[in-house]
Amino acid sequence: MGKQRERSKAPAAALKPDGTLGRKAYEAALFDLHVELVQLQDWVKAEGKRICIVFEGRDGAGKGGTIKALTERVSPRVFQVVALPAPTERERSQIYIQRYMAHFPAAGEIAIFDRSWYNRAGVERVMGFTREDQIERFLEMIPAVEKAMVDSGIILLKYWLEVSMEEQTRRLAARIDDGRKTWKLSPMDVKSYSRWYDYSRARDTMFKATDTAWAPWYVVQSDDKRRARLNTIRHLLKHIPYEASKREKIELPTRQKPGDYVDPDYPFKWVPDTVDETAAR
């Protein structure tokens, strides 16, 4: 994984009584990983590397939160998140994977797919959106496509976030009454919720066909969201052969003197400060 800064040790009381990772320990570990992700970013830009990261999993498995943890301290020009909507009529007439290929990384880019071409083997199969013969053809074809990606120099990592039945229920139920999360619970999520074992069968078939030596599936246990995020980021850093570059020490220059500049007598439209002491606590 190249030279990396030594990670700070987690606090002794890292785990909460229920066995999940505490916030302080999580934030301390994530801080160090964010430093390493910036080093990865520098390497990708300097070396013109191309990285493609695929995230799949059931609804509520934590894909969005993991991607947010991965990207919140790096440049969106390098770490590009791809979350495609339903295909248009024109896209339906194309080769299935064509609209995804348009988002494959160029030199100096990391493409992160929040769901991917594997929709065909998952939701499209379970919900009956695609004929079985088309799905079988997809499963036969996609290993060769991914082999071509890897042979071209793309570093491809595929993650499946595995959530338990009980934890998925808890997370989806929490979205119903939380105004910040209602957008995450689509009618499709509600319909697919009852089809747990259909999704299990679809996952198993997908793994059997596409878990290859050149593009293996890595499974992340995600019942503890914080652990899942840290484990995923550590894993991908370990599987990308980046080297931390040396940065020159930056010193801020002396600011210019005002000269003849005078603060303007202009009626700025200030945004009102509405945060009182009670709200700030």
C-alpha cells in the first residue's frame, strides 16, 4: 500500500455496550484514512491512473454512507460518483452496458458506482423488468467486459455490502418518519422489501457467474455502518498500489498593503443570524 502515516490508536472504550463502534473511535480512524485517500488522489493524478469502484447491496445496506465517507475529504474532480437514474428510451435501445461505459474513468480519475451495471442481475431480475434470457446473456458477457477493463489498465474493485434482515428492517422503517431520509425510501424499495430470498438467489447467481480472478467480489458485513465504512476504505487502500508523494511545505505569503483601497459604503444584503444560544447547543 505504499508508505502511509501511522494510524492513531482507537480509544480504549472504542466499542459501545451493543458492540458497535463508538463515534470518537470511528472519527479518529476515519481522519487518518482521509489523509491516506488524499495521498491516493495525488498518486492517481500524478501517474494518470484509472480506478473503478463498484458498490452493490440490498436497499439499506449502507452504500450511500460508505461512499460519502470515502469522498467527503477529496476532490469531486478525481473521485467521481456515478448514480444513474432509470434508462431513457434511447438508452434502452443501446447495448445494455453502454450507458455505464460513458462513465468509466479517464486518466487521473476514480469512478465510484453507486449501483452499477449489476442492476440487471439484481433489481431488474427480481422485479421482472428484464427477460431471463437477457439476464443470462448479461451474466455470460460481463466477465469478458471486466477483463477488458482490467487489461486496459483500470483498477477494478467490486464491493457487496451485506446487511442482515433485521438491520435492513430497522433502517428502512427509520426512513418512514425521518424527514431527512424519506427521499431514500422509494416505492421500488417498498415493493422489493418483501422479496428478501429472491434477492438472495439473484445475488448468489450473480456471484457464481461474475466472481472472477481478475474482478472478484468483496463482501462487507455492514450491520455496523461505522465498521463497514472503515473496513471498506482500508481494504481498497490495501488493494491499490499507490505511493504517498512528498509535498513541499506550504507557507502563506505576506498579504499586500491596502494602498488606496477603501472599504465600500455599500448596502450588503447580509444573511440574518438566526442561531440563538439555545439552538446552538
